[in-house]
Amino acid sequence: MQLHFQQAFRAFILLGFSTMLLKLHQSGDISKFINPKYEGLSQIASIIFLILFFIQVTRVWSTQKKSLHDCHHEDHSCHHDHGHAPLNTTKVIAYLVIIFPLVTGFLLPPKVLDASIADKKGAMLILSNQKQISLKQKNTLGHETAPQKDEKNINSQEEISLDDGPEDPINLENEKVISEEEYNDLVKQLELKNKIEMNDSVYAAFYDEIGMDVGKYKGKKIKLKGFVYKEKEIAQNQLIISRFLITHCIADASIIGFLSEFPEAPSLDNDTWIEAEGVLDVTSYNGTELPLIKITGWKKINEPETPYLYPISIKIM
């Protein structure tokens, strides 16, 4: 019996990836790397790695000793790599690249994105650009702007505010995909509310809609939570209550949040998680209108178990 070390090392790599994915799922840390709607695919990937490991194990030992394999070329050269050839620089680099995520995955605890990442991205610039991009996308899709309401309708809507009824017309806590009709109902709910609750399940949708037409929501009460981020460009009594939005995985994470204003802002450090209530107002940054929350009450909170936000996927019928 002959042991082939490279084949054994490849088997070890496959087992390592399978074990790492299963470990992340078991601990719940997988949500810090990918959108939960892809957890099923991640679990399938871990099973595939495990199957490939068992296949690879059959190549670790051989009963016959052969130089490489039976290559009978006229020039007596054979360059096929079946895991028995000596290591060279190219192979070493390839193996290092492959095992790097394994080493970091097992040895380093997952770190939640924070204000330092927001600082590198330039949060205020991103927030102002997001609105311009969202408006462009909405116009491209041909979505109609909600018709203006007369004073009688406004008073009527205030009387039937959903604050007095069920909190949510549809349950989004466990929903990864909703229909366009359900999404439209969600937007109508936002327009009718006198007090907007930015729950994690609807945060991205509400944030996008508020950004589309800031003036429509001016004067409404709002409640939200997020981590503190400050930039030099904003006033001393202002900060951004921020969250990271993950569309697919952590690599595409983008910061979203609301510029907020209150006297105690200077006393709060970056990355402090707070829950705040306030009133929506309008401000401008680089010529772009942005929502501004005038905080009326706030408190410090612990970092949530799930700190990231995920967009609602709309099913195209």
C-alpha cells in the first residue's frame, strides 16, 4: 500500500470545507456571511463537499507502485497531475489560496461589520447616492407615484391608521419571497401609519419607500434601532443610526440608515447600538434631499443577535 500525501491533503481540504459550513450552520453564524435565503444552498454545498471527500479518500491509498501512471508516450514524458507529482511553486500557491478561508474560518471568530467599515465606504455619500439610484430604478421599472390625496382623504386615513389595528397586514418574519401585491399592501400600510416601526423584516422596504419621497412622510413619528456612526461632514449634534444591508453575502453589504439629530449625540461613540424614537423631517446633502430624524427619545441597547438587514424579494408573476 502506498500513501499519496497530495491526495490525502485534498481530502482534508474537502472535509475541512464541509465541517466549516456545518459548524457555521450549527452555531447560527452563517447569517453573518450570507443572506438567510441562501442557507439551503449552503447546506447542500456542505453535503456535496462531504460526498467529494469520501470519493477523494479512495485515491489516498494505492496497491500498485507506479511512477505516475502508465504513460507510454514516445518522448517518455507525462505531465498529467493525479496528485502524485512533486509540489512546485504554482501548486503551493494554489493550495495556500484554497486553505486560507479554512484557516480564517476556524481560527477567527466572525466579526460583525461596524462603523470602521462605514467610514471606509463613506456613509453620507452612499446614503445620498442610494436615493438617486433608487429613483432611477423606479422610473426605469415604470412604477407610478402614489396620487396626491386631498385633505378629506388625509383625515380619513388618519382615523383608520393601522396603528390602531394589527401591526402588520402580512407576516414577513419568516417570509423570504412575497408577491408584488403583498409588497404594494406593505407600502400602503407605510403610507397610512402615523408611527412607522422600522422592524427588521420591513426595514429595507420602508427605508427605500421613505427615500423615494421624503416629503410625503415628513412629520410622521418613527421608531428604529441601529449602531451609531459619525462623519466629519455632519453637525456635532447629529449622527447616523446605521444598519448594514446584505443582498446576497457579506461582500455586497451596503450601509443604510437615517441621519438623526438630538442634543446628546456628541456623548455617543461609534458602534454604540441605540433604539430611538423621533419625528421625520427633511434635510439636504450635496443637493439631495434626505430624511432627518429629530430624536425625541432614545436608549442604549445590546447588539442584536441578527445585526444585519436583508431586502424583501418580490416574486415576479
